[in-house]
Amino acid sequence: MEIEILKRIIEEQRNEIDLKFKSGTIIQREYTLYVKKFIEHPNIVVVLGVRRSGKSIFSMLLANQQNAAYINFDDERLVGIAAEDLDKVLQAFYELYAEPDIIILDEIQNVDAWELFANRLRRTKKVIVTGSNSKLLSGELATHLTGRHIDFTLYPFSFKESLTFKPNKYLVQDIAKVRNQLQAYLQGSGFPEFAKFGSSIVVKIYEDILTKDCIQRHKIKNEKTFKELASYLLSNFSNEFTYSKLSRIFGIKDVHTTKNYVEYLKEAFLVLVLERFSPKLKQQIIAPKKAYAIDHGFCNFVSFRLSQDLGRVFENIVCVELLREKAKDYSMGVYYWKGLRQEEVDFVVKKGVKIDSLIQVCYNIDDATAKEREVKALLNASNELRCNNLIVITAGREGEETIKSKKVKYFPLWKWLLRA
């Protein structure tokens, strides 16, 4: 590829990002300062996440107006670019930016054997790479960058990031505004472009993930079955599944194929899979699992579910929020728990070797039957796992009560999401 063509592409891409910053509509991301401290050579900062989650803008926020050279390889004009062309990209950078302080390689997984180039760059430059595939750090990259990279997973906008103002949690009028904005968030999506394009962009992102990040990347032949399985997992988010059951439902003869299909969806950040907690690793591996959507917009606009089923959307949002926290706490693990009597606790949060908290999500805790079921499971899990930090996240109830000598804390979802 000719250097002049590369320069034109680079300039057009950079101009597009600059226009977004000049528009004044850029939302600061919650973990920008946390990730920024890792940007120094010889380390590479790797920003992973679902496509269209804002990785490009996040990378520029990390650069913080330094002289940053940027290229996005998820561009049809760069399809087929080879590893040997990357030196031309570097030459184009130097001709455009003289001596760039930071080099940003966006959606780099589209270029084969790119890791050697990145490894060479990081010796003298600050480097940020982004990718829409969680296996970006596998294989050759892990070999060449052992101990020389920091990876961070960026999720779609959290509720806190989507708020249009900084609320005072003690002012009645602010609480009312927060509740109204939470309702809109619940019925919408965290994808940055949702505010501009609505539900159609969420559907388009879903289709692109299936087609580009899964079917084309992994050369899946049985496209129909794969798409049906993806739809099934999203429609049954927060419910248990097993690979053998999925195989029976979709007539897949080899359960390993089913497992691979689910793995592809995980790699592409379409679904999040939680393990059932067990102190025995083997039991944890063979036990049923739960799937959640990377963004509740998929629950709202792609899955087949009852529109009034807000309880499960609540649960999905809490799951993503916990995993968002895990992105900066490598000692943290998130699981679910199920007892011998089939009672369930939605989330077991483990930090290091200890269980940090047990969390139930219950939209209507004022329903006596629901409260008895949720609290009973929480108490049973508390006894078994020896954890007394018991939390119930609800639509509106707030407070604390002692039940069987154990304190149970109730938080409305909006307050729990804004707790930090």
C-alpha cells in the first residue's frame, strides 16, 4: 500500500475523531485516570471490549492531547493490509506528526502478525492497542509481550457515565432526576451511539458482532444454527445453561462444537458467562453456567423476552457493573451460587481468597413471597460461604434489617450504581 494513501486514510480518521471532540459531546470515561497511569514505555496498554463501545475515543482520552498518532484498522480501505505494510504506517505517522509521543493502533486484530511490530514500537514509544476480541492477548502476542502489557476491558457506558449531571444524593429533586434517567437507561442501551441512532444501532452492532467477529473470523459453516444459539442465550440471559442441553436444543452432534460457539460469543464480548461458585474447581467447571449480555440494549432490542420483565434487566445491569469493577481489580471474581435445595444467589463476589459479598437482585422486594425466597437463599449462602456482607438490590427499597442475627442491606439500584 502506498504511503500517500495511508496518510490520507490516517488524516481522514483523525479528523473524524477531532470533530467529535470539538462537538463537545465527549463523555469522560470512569476509569480513564486509572488506565492512564500505565501508559509508559516499554509497556503496551491493550484496551479490549465489544465493538462500538468507545475504545477509539477512550484511547484519545488516554493520550490526553499529547502528540498522538492514530490509525483504525477496522476500515474497508485497509482490508488485507499485511504486516510488512506496518512500517509504511509508521513512516506515514512520522511524515504527518514528526515525532509522535503516543501511537494508537485501533482494532489491530485485523492485521495478521501485528504483535512483532507493536513489540518493536514499545521499546521507544508509548503504545496503545485496541481490539474487539478477548483472545487478542493469546498466542504470539503473549509470547512477545510477556510482562510487557497491561490489558483493560472497556464496557459500554455505565449508568454513572450516562448521567447528564452530577447529582446530590441527598436532594429530593436530584433523586427524582436520577430515577427518571435510570428508567431511560433501563429501557435503552449503554452503547455510545444509542443516544443518536436509537435501537437500530444496537441491532446493527449485534449483527456485526455475529457476522464479522464470529462467523467470518472463525469460518463458521453452520451460520443458521450459530445465530439461533446466540439468540437463545440472549433471550435466556440470567438463566442457567449447559453445553449438552444447548447441543440437544439445536441438534449439534458434538458438544465441543457447542462449547466453541459459546466461546466465540464470549471472545467477541457479546455474552458474559458466569460460573457457579464452588470451592472445588472441578465442580465449578462441570456445573451449569449463566449467560448475560454485554449490554442491556441487547436484552431490550434483540432478545425475545417479555417487555415488562425489568427484574432480569436489573440483574444484567448489576452483572455488567460488577465485571466493570473487575476490569481494574485482578483479584476479583464474580460467580453465582446455588444450594442443595436449588435456592440461588445472583452474585458471589470474591476478592483474593475471601468471599467479599453476596448480592441478590430483586425488582419488587415488597412482594412477601419474593422477599422470603431471596432472603432465605441469601442467608443459606451466608452460612455455607461464611460471608456476612449481604446485599439486596431493589427498585426502590433502602435500609437495613437483621434477620436470624444477620444484617441484610437493601439498596435501590440507582444508589448502588452511584455508590463509588
